[in-house]
Amino acid sequence: MMPTEQKQATAAPEESPPTPRWRRILRWVIAILIGLAGVGYSSWVLEFFLPITSDPTNTFLSQLAEKGAPFRWVFSTGDTVSGSMLLAAGLGGLLLFSRRRYSTIGWIALACFGASTIADAQWPIQPEDPNSPKRYVDTGLFPQLHQIHALTSSLAVFSIYIAMIAFSVAAFKYKRWPILRHTGLWVLIVGSAVTAWMLIADNLPGNYGLGIAQRIQVGAMSLWLIVLAVQIVVAERDSFVKPTAISKPQPPSDG
């Protein structure tokens, strides 16, 4: 090998152009919004600290924010703010990250989850009037299944699970975002198992601790959002690590 050729072979690898400042800022904003939304969506935990007499074993979280419930504003505000942040983060993710099928589905589903959560908070459960004739068989634990709140809640749960599955598939298929491939996957499995518990138990006699099941389900959603936020932050940090060996240039990180 000639000296000139040897020099070229040992030369520093060509680096990709630096990420524009606005893209770095937007990525951090998206991560912060998702992380704060994950915390805000856990506002139901305050039921254990506020003077609320409901039994978490056989009540749903929607009943904490039903009209006339004490401290309703605490839980409805938490959901509204969290939903607004996720709607903004989902739209921002569509603008920032490269358009790949599964990650695009994930960002759209995340935005839909945010919008559904806002609607969930704005159309709470209407408490049943004891003087009005019953038009349905009271299931006790599921009064919201007979109101518009059922639609918004169903859309919210459906949207977040589509987002969780889509981002997990994207992380494996595109070989990126390892935190979602490991921690995020386990959170998704636990949340899915609890959701199955709820769907099956609702069709059986007795309540089978459905209130506890829903709290675990919603807790898994919140935890997954925090995992996603951490993954975005880590991906942003890793994008500034300079290569130490000659390698093929990598495409920009995808979410």
C-alpha cells in the first residue's frame, strides 16, 4: 500500500452534518412534553392522599372525575393538561422524525390519545339520577358504558395501545431505540395482560378487583410514556457522540 493510500485509510471517518439547532430543541420539547404528560396522567394517585371515600377495588378512575365528585377539578385538569401535551408531542413527532410506516402510525396514535384524553376529561360520567327509570341493567362497576364517556375512554385506550405497539414494532424493525425494545416492551406486556384481565373478568360474575386492574393498566400507560420520553432524550444524547472507528454513515435517528 502506498503511503498516500495508507494516510487516506487511517483518516478520520467522515461525519454526518450536525443536526440543526431547531431540530434538537424540538426533540427536547417533545421528550419533555411526553414525560410531563406521563406524570400528569398519573394524577389518579392523589386519590390515596385526598379525603376521598371511594373504594379503589370496585370503582373506576372515571368516577373520580364524574360531575359532582369531590376534587373532580384535580383529576379533570390533570387529564386535560396531559392530553394537550400529548397532542402537541404527537404532531411535533410527525414533523421532526423521518416518515417510516410504524413510527408514523405511533405518532398519529399518540396524538389521537391526547385528543381522546382531552375529550375524556371534558365529557365526564353523568351520575345516575335515582328518580329516573332505568333503561339498562346496572353493572355497578361500569356505569360509564352507557354514556358518551364510554366512547372517549375507548378511543383513548385504543389509541395508546396502537401507539405502544407501533413504536415497539418500529424499535425492533428499524433496530433503534433499545429502551423501547426492552423496558418499553415489558411495560406493554404487563399493560396488555391487565387489559385482558379486565375484558375477561367483566363478563364473569363478581368484580374480580377490576378497579385495581384499571389502576395498573393506567399506571402502565403512564410508565410507558415516561419510558418513551427517556428514550428520546437518550437518542438525542447519542446523536452527539463522535464516531471512533471507520463505519458507514448511519441514517438519522427515527422515532
